[in-house]
Amino acid sequence: MTSSTTPGGLARFNALEDSAARTTLHEACASAAWGRHLLAGRPYATAEDLYAASDAAMTELTADDLAEAMAGHPPIGRPKPGDPTSAREQRGMAGASDELKSEMLELNLAYQERFGHVFLICATGRTGEQMRDAVRDRIGNTPEREREIVRTELGKINRIRLARLVEVD
């Protein structure tokens, strides 16, 4: 139940028709299972309740659900044209040197060949060098270890995106 203390963005999210709320959640995370979990918990009294529901949904995602979520993310350094969210989140690569961008492209391709999906990291606030170092560190992981890191990183991204949703007034 919403109250006068519910942030404006959260109150609006709670009041959306299911189809509009589903679309809004899909913009935050492409996993349909994650979105269904969050829809089922509405209305949320606080942003923390929404974040907790997101965290709980993340723990329940299958490998296929994670793959679906990752498919919604462009490679680091190559945000989709017209996608301001990815461009904002990957801002650390925007001013990177051509050499770093080229190296990141090569690492992205090697990572994708090894694991079968894009390199996923919560890029918000990270420099291009930090993202490059992270992919270098993670490329040697086992697929099982990497899947759990991806789950954690996706959870961070989802929280940031949900925070933007609920804080908009």
C-alpha cells in the first residue's frame, strides 16, 4: 500500500497498469522472470521493499533467465544507439583512448567466445581501465563462477535502474 511517504516515482510505478509496469521493468532488466516477480509484489511501500524484491528475484533466476537478462545489455564500450541508459552507465568508456577501446573490443569478443554472452559489469562510476581490468580478471573464471558474478553485477545494475525509476518526481 502506498502512503504519503512513498516517493513519487514509486507511487507512480505502483499505480501503473500491469502491462505498463511490465514494460517499465523490462527496460530495467530484460529477464521476464525477474519482472514477473517484481510485478507480483506490487504495491511497494518503500524503495527498499522494491530493492529487496529485486534481490530476491535475482537469487531465483535460472541460467536461461540470466541469459535473457544479459541479452538486453550491449557490450562494454558499444552502447546501442539511442540507448541513453547504457550510454550513461558506460560513461567511463566514452573518453577512453582508441587503444583502450580497441583492447576492450578484443577482450569483449574473447569473453563472449569463452562464456557465450556479453561481459556484464555494473559499469556505473567505473573508468574504462577498471572495466578492462575486470574483464581481464574474470575471463579465467569457470563458467559457474562467472555466472554467479554476473548475477551479482546484474543485481547491482537493476538496483541502480530501479533507484532512477523510484526517485523520478
